[in-house]
Amino acid sequence: MMKQIGMKALCFILIIYSLLATPLTAFAVESGVENVLSSGEESVGVLADGVQIGSRLWELFFGEDEDRSEVSLLPGGSVFGVKIKQKYVTVTDARGIPALKNGDIILSVDGESVKNASDVKRMVQKSRGNSLTIRALHQGSEIAVEIRPSFENGEYRLGIALRDGAAGLGTVTFVDPKTGVFGGLGHGICDADSGEVIAMDSGEVCGVILGGIHKGESGKPGELCGVLTERDLGDITVNSECGVFGIITDIPSGLGQPISIARRDEVCEGEATIISTLKNGMTAEYSIEIYDIDMSSEGSKSFRVRVTDETLKALTGGIVRGMSGSPIIQNGKLVGAITHVLVAEPTEGYGIFIENMLNASQMPIQKAA
């Protein structure tokens, strides 16, 4: 009886705290880097009856074991397509305008804000060759550049290349069977030039038809080859250093049964397996070895992995692009995901703690019944 009264009192205190403190994101987030919680900041836990509290607060009152040890997730391994729309229009080739550099953000053209590359193109054609004023964010400072478009091949051009989105494929790490929340890649979708995580406006998950494998070799990373389909499988709401996260509305079949997740202090050096889709669109399990664990890791390189499975070596040469996000299983628990390959040695790479992915997800993960 006293225990129940104490729990009710604690819930009341937490409710009052949530009303007084800065609001926390509960079920969804607005896209964009400024809204992505980096590892070490507060993610969200579910207490009871819809009361939301930060995971750091949860640990303060209940201890870390209560927060994570009962969570069970479907291990992934399926390949999925990613299409994201950037929050900003960025420059990828600025040879036509020396004042701009790769990675600069186009803010407006002749005073009109732009949301995509098509907006810029429309304004350039509208100029009919007259000078335009382009405002851009250049190395952290806003600048204005005046330029006169040139007429080439029947249209006006600025002489720069722009990007307003990205597309590719990766591997699903986990799916929460109760909510449809999923995580994948284990690392962010980054700008090819700056290496920074792309500020995302919106994103979607789509189907993939695998077409083959380019095997990796020393100095030349391999990759999974495929074609993205128009099949809509869900939405991406978070693009962070530790992966992409969102809601899958069409959960892939063949994921097996939910399994418990492991805390970082449960991960040990030695044998483990990964789940990937490489042949005939079917998932399969392959043996690896975990070593060189960094218990303080908050990012996407928490430990090193070495491929020991001869079948996997024969298929891919080791770890290839597109395998990022492949779940890592050790002692019957989901411990993390594959994130990177070593260019000089394709049979070796890095993995991320599942803890780091969940902390970055900003999504409500349900406890097992």
C-alpha cells in the first residue's frame, strides 16, 4: 500500500516537473539538425498513462536497468530506400560564382526566399539575363552576390550546381513492433563535401529492388546495387549522427521475433553475428568478431568489427556500402549495428551501441509486455 502511494506521489511530482520544465518531444519531431538530440542529451521515455519524462530523469529515479533492460525490438536486416528533402538548398559546385563555395546555403534570389533548386532555376529564367542578387550563408555569415546569368543551350544559367535532396539505400537496424518506430544506418546521411549531417525537411522510406553487389577490396569500398521503387513504406523524421529514425507503416516480413537489447556494459569482445540482405532479397545471419570497444562512445564508432564468415567474404569481400545499419546480435541480444568499413581492409569496420541509436532516435520505444 505504501509503495503504491509512493509511486502515485512520484508520478505527481514528475507531472508538475513536466509542466514547469522546457517541453520535450514525445512522439514526433520537426525535421532539421537543430532539433536532433545528440547522444548525451535527453531522449524520451514512457512512464505511465501517457506521462512523458526524459531518459536522464528516468535513470535518476528508477536506474538505468529499469529504462532499457526490458525493451524488446525486432532485429532488422532488410534493405530499405531513403529519400530526403533538405531543409536548405546547398551549393555542390560553385565554379561559376567564385564568391560561393561548396556547401554554402542559398537563402534567396532577388529577395525571394527559395525552398528548392527548382525555385532558383525559375528565378534565373525569369531574369531574362538581367543581374540577380543571391543571398547565401557562406562559412557562417550571410553574404550578397550579384551575378548576371549566361544564356546557354536555350536557357539562362548561373554556372553553379545545387542540391535540395538525397537518396540512397541502407539497412534497417530495428523495428518496435508496438509502435512501428524504426532505426537504420547507424550513422547520419551527410553532405558529401562538408561531411556534416544534412538538415532534413522531410523524408520517406521506400522499397528497393537489389540488382547485385560490387565486392569491396583494399582501397576500394564495395556497395550494394539497387533501384529505389515508388512503394511508400513510411516516413523518416530524424536524421542524426547515430542513424535515421521514423515510422514504418509496412513492417517487412521475415524479421523474426522481438529480442532484448543490450546495454553497452553487456557488449564484450568476441563472437557475434550480423543480419543483412544480400542474396535473393532474403535476410541471413553472418558471423563477425567484436573488438576494441570504447565504452565512452556517444557516436557511431563504438567498437571495431571483423568479418569472420567465409560466405560473407565470398559474397561482398567484407563490409560494403548499403550494409550500414545491419543489426549486430551477441548472446541473444541486439547490441548495435554496422556503421563503417575500413577502406584499406574491407573485412573490418565499426559498429555503434544500440544505446546510442535509441538515445538519438527521439522516438517513444515501448517496453516489452
